[in-house]
Amino acid sequence: MASTTVLPELPAFKGVPGWEFTDISKLDLDAFPPARSEGEAEPLFPGFDNDHGDAIVMPLDEAREAHAELVEQHLGTAVSADDPFVARNEAAPGDGWFVYVPRGVKLEPISLSAVVADKSALNWRVLIVLEEGASAEIWEQYLSAGEEDGVLNTVVELIVGQNAHLRFVSGQALNEKSWIFGTQRGVVQRDGSLDWVALGFGSKSGKVRMETQLAGEGSSAKVTGAYAGHARQHLDFDTTQEHAAANTVSDLAFRGVLQDRSHAVWRGMIKVDPGAQQTDAFQESRNLLLSKKSHADAIPGLEILANDVRCTHAAAIAQIDPAQVYYLMSHGIPRPVATRLVIEGFLAELVERFEEGPVRERLADALQARLETVLGAAA
């Protein structure tokens, strides 16, 4: 008799810490059969050559056969199968990529795409491993093939070795009927660095968890998030900055603009483990409400178990400052243009976290395009 895998129960609305704001009780996962990535959709990040050089970049299911020992050495080391969404990701057919950058190798920027088919569930799994002294820039995008609802369950593991450097940009532009559930975790070893960017534009609802563990002394992480919602979208980000070693640095900044009846949640935790002295950690979440019925919840948190640290957090939720709009109008700028300039200035501070060059330009273009949708829909 065939055995049946018993999966952990899905979190109940208001019954599990961290799920107080995101209700998934009306989601019937069984109504969305598993499917592979469609591979065809308008890209959020165009213009990549995907030159792999000496690195391994291949579909995960192929890598399990061609590089079985290497994959098994790392797969599942950053996330737990006890998590209900990770368990479902592992139990069902899916799709994804394996990226391995050997010691001292530099991987030029590449792009990975997950495209969800209508009325289906895509279980997406990405494993990125950088060995000692390696560097890479990887852009990942979540897209929809059509306009019907679907489910994306994404699990991402970022393994950054000693003195390795990874920039990982994840852009979510699903259609606004779809659900997204993300379990994403980076582990950074001694003197390594992780530059992580998350853009939340699409989807109807769901929750994305982003966890960074600074596991080695001298490691660092910069996490930047931007989201823009309208209509009745619900965007939920849950971030953790875990300092597990001494002399580590983390810097997190999230900003969002919300129109119509959209709702955003950001819950952040700075966790300093015992012995992680000389920790320097910062987190902030700032939200700009463009309508009276839009809403945001920003919940920073600290859990500090060391006594020689510097940890700072900030959160703000506000509507557009009429004084700023008035100042621009007093210089002959029409109100709609003045309002747009204030919004762009609010988001520009995120873009300015990056040096001049292709990264900054791509992020600025993506934010501008999303603003056109959000503001245009309300016009």
C-alpha cells in the first residue's frame, strides 16, 4: 500500500504568530494543480545575456542528476522542511534553478524567470551557492503567463561562502489575481556579503519571508525592499536579520506606496544571538499612503542576546505632505505633477542606496513603470 506524506497544516489566520494580517482561509490549494514554469511572459527585468562562464547554471532537476553530490550537500541547509510551504514545495512537482559559482570565480549578471500558468500552482525552488572568494549578480523575476489566478510557492536558498559576494534581486510582478508564498533565506559566512533586493508589485495576496543569517564573523548584508500596491492588493513581507557571529553588519530599508484600498504589512526582526558582540544592525520601513482607504502595518522588532551591540529601527506611515506639494506648486508646477514628484522623491531614496550603473538604472525603470500603473489606474 502506497504511503501518504502528511504535510504540516497551513497557518491559521490570527492563529499563528506572523499571520495576524494575512488571511488565507479562502485559498483552496488543491484547486491549483502543480505545473512547470511557462517560460513566456513580459519580463520585469529585460536585457540579460546570461553568460555563465565557469559557473554551473542549470535547471534544478537536471542538476540533481548531473551534480547530485554538490546539490545534496547544500539543498535544504538554509530552510526547514517543517515549514508548511517548504514541505509542500518539496512534496509536489515543480521547477527551479541551481547556480553554483566555484571558488574565486565571478559570475556576470544573469536572470532567472518563474512564470505561473493560469489556474495552476508553481512550486519554484532556487539554490544559489557561492564558494570562497566567488562573486555573482543574479536577478530573479516572478511573472504570470495570463490573467487568471494562480499560486506561486517559492523557496530560495542563498549560500554565500567565506569572502564571497552576492547581489540577488527578486522582482515580483504576478497578475493581481494570484497568490504568492515565499520562503527565502540567505546564509553568509566569514567576511562575505549579501546585497538583497526585493520588489513587490503584483499578486492578490500572500506572504514573503526573507531571512538573512550572518553566520560568520565580519559578514554583512544590505536588504532593500520596495512595493507599490493599488486596488485591493495585499502585500506582506516578513524579514529577519539574524546576527549569529561577532562583528557583523546588517542594513535593511523597505519603502512602499499604497493607492486605493491596498494594504501592506512589513514585520521586521533584528535577532542578535549570544556571543554576537559588536553587531551593527539597522532596519526601517516607511510607507506613503496615496488614498484615505489604503493602509499599512509596520512592525519592527528586536531580540538581543549580546551586550555590546548597536541596533536601530524605525517605522513610519504617512500621507503625502501637503506642504511639499504646495511648495512645488508655488514654483509653477501643476498639482498632479507636484504630487508625482513627491512620490518619486520618496522612492528615489531607495534607488540611491545603489551606485550609479546598470543596477540602479534597472531598479529605477522598474519602479517608474509600476508607478505608471498605480497612479494611472487611479486617474
